[in-house]
Amino acid sequence: MPRTDEVCVANRPDPLVFVGCYNRFDNLAHAPRGTPASHSIRVYRFHRATGTMTLLTVNNTLENPAFFRYHPLRNVLYACTEDITKDNLVAAFAVSPVSGELTHMVSRSAMGKSTCYLTVDVPAKHMLFCNYWDSVIGTMPMTPAGMLEEVSVKLEPPKRVVARDISDHLANRQSEPHAHAIVLDPFFGRVAFVPDLGEDNIKQHLYDEATGTLTPTCTIACGPEGVGAHGPRYICFHPTLNTVYVINELSSTVSVFEFNATIAETLEAGSSKSTLRLVQSISTIPSAFPGTLNTCGRICIDPSGRYVLVSNRGHDSIAVFAINSDTDACGEGGKLSVVSFTHTRGRTPRHFQFDPTGTTLLAANQDTDTITLFSFDAATGVLGFSGHVYDCPSPNFVCVAESHVDIRRQEGVP
């Protein structure tokens, strides 16, 4: 008889897809050119067999949900709001694996403006969050059931943000701190990295998972010096190599870093040692395309661990890079080489996501109100347009999640 967990995996329902949509434009740090959504969250079923989606439900609890995170053990979806005029929220929703229905559990203040990133720590005891507009970061405790508690740790930047509106921000965003993400190292879960688009660096913190405390240690240059503003946005770790990839929004480049695991494992409060060393910088757009016409969005590593993918907003493409897993003459591995650029069949691909198998990529084209689906060949790194296009007003984020559920208790899974 097969084990219970094997039965569950074999009969698990197809993944759910959660899409965040902007439903108000005048309170954002940028200017979307799509259609304001009547419902800010859409929930789809992704069908593995056909590579298609079915819309299950919509939800309008939050204004401008801009980033999602799914609990690693519970059917709980977390979403943060994006607004430069007031302190934003981090909300938790109970998710029905069968219907996709979202039930609002709680909303907590993120104690900062334009919340843009969420990270659940390894023991799932704290939610780490990042506010873009005023560069406030912090943590809030999580209960075993996935409920969020009030913020327990809050860090404000030494330099205050003075921008008051979009035009002021765009003119001064490189003279003020603007944290864009907060990511824990996946090896020890004790070093937190915060790419700061405004100050053009990566802030390194020591993280205590028992208390949720974040202690600043040093800042790290996000790219080569003397070549203009980079604007680091997101950071991702390779699953097996000691390699880290940073997407630079303004310079349209990927910075490749070697990660020093020894320093990370022994890092102490008061230390100024950096865990990252720059080994490569590579463009995300064709060499002749004007860099002033493009900014970068998401970066990720495909599930096979063989490719880095980046979205280009302006060039409106997904750039695919092959990862060299062998060390070169300098003893450095993980460097990138261009495989292809694929148009997303829409404008401003703010975000994209793979299905769990890594064979389908879903692209959210913010300014043409569409989600487009592509096949992905992990043997070659080639993206192929599937022909499937879904109307979706101002999509800004895509979260694909497998349900945590005992299928034997379910019936009628759509």
C-alpha cells in the first residue's frame, strides 16, 4: 500500500494562482497605465494537464495588494497593500483549497508606507516586511496557525525620506533610502539582505529568528562602481551554489555575487564583514536597446536551478540566462550567459511566476491588463508563447501555490 503522503501528492488538486491587481492609481509611487481593477485579488485554478487557468473567485478586501506570500505549512495567503499616503497593511487570508475562496483573518499595520515585500522565516515564527516609500523594515510574530500579531521589531533608516508625491519621488529617488525587499539567506536563515534602490546598495543585517530582531552589520555595493545608478530591486539565492543574483531596476543589469557561507554562519552583531563578493554584471536587454527606455521587475531562478529569468519593463520581455555551474579559472561559479529575450505579448511585465513543475511561466502585463502563459523548456531555456491570454486589469503580482491538504477529505475539486 502506498504511503499516505504519496496518495496525497498523487491526488493533490491543481495549484491555485493568486493575482494582485491595482484598483487605485493616485496613491502609488509610480503611474500604471492600465485599467483600475474592480476587484483587487483574483484566484485561478492552474490546470497542469492543459497549461490553462480557470477563474474561481475574486476578492476586494484590500486596496492595491502588491505582494503575496503563501504559508509554508498552512493554507494561508499573506498580502500587503501599496500606498504612499499612509501606513500600509499586511493581511492574512484563510484559503479554501477546493473553491479558492479567501476568508480574511487579520490585518496588521506595517508601520510604513508602500509595503512591497514579505518573507516568512524558516521556523514560520515571524513575518519580515519591507516598506518602499519610507524604507522602514521590521518583523511581526506569527502564531502556529499562521495568524499575524502586531509589529514587534521596526527599523527606520538613519536618513529620512522627504518625498511627498510621485513627481518629487521620481526626481529624488536616488538621493533617499528606498528599501525594496528583505530576503533571508536560505542556508542558515540568519542573514537578512535589503536591496535599497535609493541608496544604491544592499544592506546586510543579522537576524535572530527567536526574537525577530534585525541588527545592521554593513552595506554592500550592488554593482560595479562608476557606471551610474543601479537601483537594486530584488535578490535571490541559487538553491545549491554559493551564488546570489541581484536585479538592478534602473541600470537593467543582473549583479552576480559569491556568497561566503563561512562568514554568514559565524556573523556576529557589531561585525562589518560582508557575506557577498561581486563576480559579474550582465545586461538584461539587447546591447543596442536604449537603457533609458527600460526598467527591470522580477528576477528568479527556474525550478531546475539551471536558469535565471528577469522581466524587462519597456523592452517588455523575459530575459533568460544560463547558469554556469562549473567554477572558472578564478574559482567562481554561477556566472550567467544570455540565452534569449522573449516578448511577453503585453506591456510592463511587472511580475511573473512559474508553475510548480517549472514548465509554464505566467507573466503579469500590468499596462495591457493581461496575464500571458508561456511554455518553458528546462533543457534549452527556451520560452514559447502558449497562445493563452487572460484578461486581468492592472495585474502586479502572481503567486502560484500548492495546497496543504489531505485530499481524502475533499470532494468536487474544480
